[in-house]
Amino acid sequence: MTILVPTDFSPLSRIAVFYAAGLARPLNANLVIAAVVNVNPSTETLLRSKRLEQELLASVQEEGDKLIAEIREKTAGPLDVSFETATGFPLDEQVELLVKRVGADLIVMGSRGASGLRRLLIGSNAVTVMNNSSIPVMIIPEGVKYRKPEHIVYATDLFSYRDETNTVVAFAKLFDAHVHLLHVLPLHRKDDRDTKAIEADLKKLTGYDKISFEVTHHDDVATGVDQYVTQHGADILAMFTHHLDFYEKLLGRSVTRRLAFHGSVPLLSFNKTTMS
């Protein structure tokens, strides 16, 4: 397994880096830290000279080497970690090229970028990467430190939930974590689903016993999910961005900022539109 972490070396991106290191260690995964130098029309004037571009890349490499050394120093036990650079624009396309180059299976990113000169590196485009990635993306909120995932909430609109549960369970098995399927309905709508029958079906389907299914009610899907995650002490929120209506409710611009940028737990996204 290979985990790719785009970074701009900002404090927030460092949180994502060390969270990813925490993930990688027990999985014996390869950890690839990558800096994307954003060369677009607004920055081309800064990079007219090949010499200046080379100096910038050398500076980025130097910061990368320091970060790698710090990761190795602070991580207990051996960890396969390396550093890559990419130059180009837009960010999500460059990250996707890195995914192919290093054979990444998961992207881990902080939810906000830096300002000033560091905008040349990654900016604040975590959601753009999440929406266009061919592999799962995990967004790490500010202030979150790695802890072994024990409870994963999978927010579902119940379209294709059996196939999606298989995918979430495959991730949960890596940590022996409990998967909590959550479906949010409006306050006025009753639900007559047999939750225990659904649980039994999913346990048989996946061959995994640590699965539960629950329906909760709230007129705003995102708020309902957010409240459940907080109340149940979830370690990760997982979701699939495949059905437009649910996607718009859960990932509208303001909701995206709250869940992906200001959430309390890592957000693991599987984009069924772009994932093969």
C-alpha cells in the first residue's frame, strides 16, 4: 500500500503528514510526501528564469528532506518514506499524475493551505482534489492527531450501499474497526426498515461482524451526520460522492467547508464518478 501526502509545509499540512505516518506505520505502507509547485499565469512572471525555477525546486527539496528526517525521528519503528516534487497547474491534475507515478492507493491532505509564497505549492484545494481523484482521499482537519481508527461512520443515501459497505469494510478490516452505517431522514419522514435484518445481511455479505446500521432524523443531512459523528465519538467519517442529490446536500460549498475544512474527524471520500 502507498499513501500519498501533498504538502505545502504549512502547520496544517504537517498535521496531515504526521497523521498519514500514523496510518502507514501499522500497515507497513509506503509513505510518499509530495510538494506541488503551482506554475500558473499568475506566477509565471516569478519563474521566467530557469535558474529561478531551479532555485525554487531546490528550496522545496531542502524543506522536503528536513520533513522526511523529522518524520523518521518522530515515528517509532521503521517507516518507508520518500519525497517527490511536481511542477504544474491545476493542482488536482498534478496530484493525479503523482498518484500514477508512485502507484498511490490513498491520498491524505490537510483541509486548508497556506498564504503568501506558499500558495505556489498547494494552496487550499483539498476539496478539488477530493472531487476529482481516482483513489480515496482522506481530509484531515486542523488539530486532529492520529489514533488507531476504532469507529468508522459511513454516511449513506442507501443507493448502492451494499457495494459501498464492501469498500468501507475493506478499509475497516485494516484496523479491526467497527463500521456504523448511518442514514439521515427528514424529521417528518418515518422509516420502516428492519435495521437488524440489514445488519445481518451486510455481515453475511462482507464476512465482517463489526457492522451496525442506524437511521437518524434531521432536516439537514450534513448537520445530522455531524451530530452523529460527534455524539458517537467516531474516528473517521466515510462517504461516497456518486449520487448528485445526496452529494449536493452533503458536499455543497458551505457544507464542504464545515465537514472537510472544519470537521472534527478525518473525512474519507470515495468518488465513484472518477474511481475505477
